[in-house]
Amino acid sequence: MNRIFKIFALVAVAATLSFAGGEFHFGARAAGTFGTWWGDDAEDVPWGFGFSAGLTSGIEILPIFAVTPEIDIALRRVSDDDVTVRQWYLEIPVLARVTPIPQFYLEAGPTFAFNLSSEIEEEVGDVEVTADLDDYISTFEFGLALGAGWSIIPNLDVNFRLMLGLTSIAEDYEEDGYSYSPDVQNLRLSIGATYWFL
């Protein structure tokens, strides 16, 4: 866990030094998410509700352009009537924000995510059975986020995002000389709000 926070600190310091001199903002963000998996090995995977919450900063480079790194804790779920997969991630989106007209903005950028825990819950008859999936889930995920938002008031933004995983969430499988790389990526839609403290 210490390594994860060191990585984020390095990213934050690098971003701050790179854009020193610009106006700086700090806030908190929360979002509801609706997600599934995509890829060749992710057919018929159900959707599920989750959420994310964390801290964000805004480094203004130009009046219409800013960089907004975040650090979030996210719960991702896919679920049907019998099976639920529940995953906790530490997510670090680093987004570029463009404001083409006042109050309206577009954002895009890479996301870095670290799996904290994963489990599957299944109903077997009248009994709920829970199993740990950490050995089968990749520790690190790289992805892309695209979104749009609106500044309702100077300190409050609301936005919509599409978050697309570009690396598989599943670990490579190898046994008896046979190896297999599952093609399963994360896909989520979110509606969130950011409150800027300064």
C-alpha cells in the first residue's frame, strides 16, 4: 500500500512542478457508476452498480485549459441474480480539461488503477458462498477516461464519464506448459459531482 501512495505522490509532485505558476484548485469528488466487462472473454457479463469517491486538484494552465489529477477509492460490481463480483480499486485519473464555452468542459486522459481486493459471491441453494479472487485479478490496470461536465456554480461541477480499461483485469493463466492471457477489460459509466474547496 505504501508503494501505491508513493506512486501517486510522485505523479502529483511532477504535475505540480511541471505546471508551477498556474492557478491551483482543490476539491472532493463522488460518483455513482454503472459498469461491466468487455473483451473476447467477457461475453454476457452483467452490468452492476458501484461508486467512487476521493480528492481532486485542478492546475490551470490557460483560462480554457487545466490538468485535473484525482485519487479515488472505487467499488466496482458486476452482478446478476445468482453471482456478484465485487472489487475495490485505488484509482488515479490524470485528466486534461478544456472549457470551450463558459461553464461547460470536456475532459480526457489516462487512468491508473490498483486492485485492493476482489471477491465473488454466489448463491448455492439457500446459502451465500464468498470466495477471494485476488490471485486471479491483475494488480494494476491502465485505462482511458472521457467525459463532459457543467459548472453549476463556481464551486460545484457535475459530469458524465466513460471509463474504459485498456489492460486485462485478469491475470495470465499458466499450467502444465499451457499459458493463456484472458481478454477481459473494465467498462464503466459514471455520473458524479465535484465540490471545490479552493
